[in-house]
Amino acid sequence: MIGVKTYGADLGMHWTRVPIDVSSGNYTGANADPMLKDIQGVGVVGYGIINPAADMQGGSFITAAQFAQAVGRIVERYDGDGTSDMEGLVYPIKVWELINEYSSSGMSKQYPSEFTRAVYMDMMQQGAAALKSACPDCLLAFDPFYEDDVTALLGQFSASNIDLIAFHAYTPLDFVDDYASDFYIGNIAGYLSRLGLSGKPVWVTEYAFYDHKGANRAAGTFPGSQEDNARWFVQTTGWGFGSGAFEKIIYTESRPRMPRQIRPLPGCRLLTAAAAKSPFIMPFRKWSP
Amino acid sequence: MIDRYESKEALSLGTDIYGYKFKKDSKVVCLVWSRENTGSHQVTLPLPQSSRATVTEAVPDGSGDFSSTVMTFSGGSLALTVAETPVYVEADEAQGGGRPQ
């Protein structure tokens, strides 16, 4: 993630996301080496995310078998067990999310049309098996993004395979457009209960406040300043940790906003365009997430 | 401040008030605030039998400094006015409580 290498230690970060895309033309597993070296150099531990991606060479979409093979290779490389590990690995990746924000409805990520629900379910099952085969003590983090797909998956894939929940929160606790949304952080427990996933640790693996109801506000209508975000951050994080709603957070909007870029919105970012610190930094550091 | 806390507890402080007590390294740290746009509220915060607590605003001023005040109290509770900006209230868990017998 941009900014972590340079500012991770100063920001007091402990964890960051390590997203790894694999395609039918590239699933050898060493793609994340540069990022791992960068983040471990500043004492930050990786949270691995493996996603199937369209082949840049125009080939076919990756198959479930190829995806599982990629998962096995990648996990083996970064699990720190001494077998086929990345040279110089200091902080192994022990928590892995397979397939971020999948939705057969087309919501969120722009996955290719070949990535049907059936393919998703196959990839999850084969990928999870490959993960545990390569690293029995690694944890499978599951992103329950779209209820219909999750319900279908859990019909074939036991919830016992899931070690923790990866939840994405873009809505502050107490400044909300739609309190009924499943994406509202106050509804985590109810949503997971409905899915049969209660009782599992919840990690907020995408965390920032720029949409307030699970659907993006129109550009320019975001109401919060950096001071507002600092306050909302402390409120929401304090509530989450204090109530037990979640156990860990990975704040995602550390980087400065680039020209013509919509995200991160000004109020959310930890670093400004000049890479200076925002007023949000100090409350963030007090929590040392 | 609160990361790697050893225990946590939700506090019942009244309508529109959020309060959580964290314990870490023989310190008690409470985080207290009120729901957005509900104004300020008087609360009574249960604390260990110490006599002093440090109350610190959770959001810094424009200079990056956190406003902090040392407050004295007795009887195991601290009267406090809270608003939507959370405050940390720190007290030593081991202090006070009478002379050892």
C-alpha cells in the first residue's frame, strides 16, 4: 500500500493488506516479494489477500484448480515454515483472505463475467484446502460481501472452515445515512448471525469513512473534515473494541490523494498530497492499530 | 494507549452515552463520549479507588496537541461532562484503596 513503506512506522501501523492477483497466465507466487520486503522493513505485518484476476495476456479466466495451485504456492512462500520461503522473510503471513468482495450481482469489484457464483464456490473450496495444506496453522479470513453468494457457498462449504471474518467498514458508528444497511458497522453481529457465522473473530480489514451507508455518496458530498474523521475514528474504534464487535482494524486510506483521483477523500486520508501528516494522525497513533 | 489491552468492559452511563473501560498494565483507561448531535451530558464514571485521573481529549487541537486535565475525585467515581468528542480517562488501578493491613 502506498505510504506504508515510507510512513508505516511513523504512523504506528502494525498490519497492512497485501493483495495478490493471480491469473491463468501468472500464478507462480512470488509477485508480492517487493511489497513484503518493504513493509517488514518498517515492522509491519502483512494480511494476505489472494484474488483471481483476468489474464493480462488475453487468455482465459483462471480456473479453480489454477487458483488453488496459486494459493498453495503463495502461502508456502510467505508462511515462514522454512520450506520454500521468500529469502529474507521476517514476518510470515499467517492470515489469508481468499477472494475479496465477490458478488455475482456485479456489485463492487469488476470481476470478469466468467467469474460466476459456481466458479467462486469452487475456488473458495479448493483454495481453502490448498491454504490449509500449505500452512495448517494459517487462518482463513472470509469476506462475507454479498449475502446471496455467501448463503450459497455455506450450503456446500462448512462455516467451520472459516477462522475469522473480514469485514469492510466505510461508515462511522454514529454518522450514518442508512442504519439498516448490512454494511453499517453497527449491524455486523446481526448480519453474521443471519449467515450462521456468529462467534468468529471479526477483523475490519478495510476501514475508512467515506460512504456512510454502503453505497458511495456522490463526489463532493462527503461531509467530514479530517477532524470529523479523527473523532469518528475514535468513536467507532472505541465502540468496536470496547463492545467486542471487532478485534482488529486495518485502516486503508493512508496514502495521499493523487491528481484526478476520487479516493481517498480529503477527510479520510492520513497523509496529504504533500505527504505531510493530517490532523487525523495523532488519534490514529494513539490506538496503534 | 489502548492497543493490546488486557480486558474490556462496556459501561452503562445513560442514554446517548458510550463508555468503555479498558485495563492495561495496571492502568484503567475509560473512553467516554456522547452520541453525535446530542450535546453535552453529565456522567458519573466508576473508577478504581484512586484519587486522581487524567482526562485527555481524543482529538488533538490544530497544533497536534491533546488537551489534558488532571482531576481529583473520591469514592470511586468521577463526575464528568462529556460531548461527542471522546475523552480518555486514565487512572492507576493499584493506587489508593487504603493502607495495607
